[in-house]
Amino acid sequence: MNKKLALKTLICRLILDIAPEVDIESLDPNEDLREELDLDSIDFMKLLEAVSLETSITISESDYDKVQSLQSMVNYIENRT
């Protein structure tokens, strides 16, 4: 499995941990996660924290705008590993 696909799979699993009702198959990888999944700021923070714990990559508050979508989050993490 390539790195991007592995990261996408990991992030999708973490999304389902926070929002189990989400249809992950219909998720548009380029849409804002908070809007598309109807995540409030606390759930989005939980997602970022879970991603950081799983990947050992810290996502600083100043970079939150760089991880708005599934694809941008995958790219952000990949570029830091």
C-alpha cells in the first residue's frame, strides 16, 4: 500500500471513531471536513489530536487551514514524514 493511501485509510478510520455515522465512501477528499461531516470545532480538534498521536506529527494551530480537507491532511502529513 502506498503512503498516501495508508494515510487516507488511517484518517478515515479516525474520522469514523469520532463520527461513526459518516458515510466514508461518499466523502469528497477535497471538501472541508468540518462542513462536509458537520463536525464542530471540538470534534475537529479531536480528529487532529488523534491524527497527531497516530502519526507522531504535530499539527500546529497556525497550520489548521492546511488540513481542512482529507486530501490536504494527507498531503500535510506526508510532507512531514
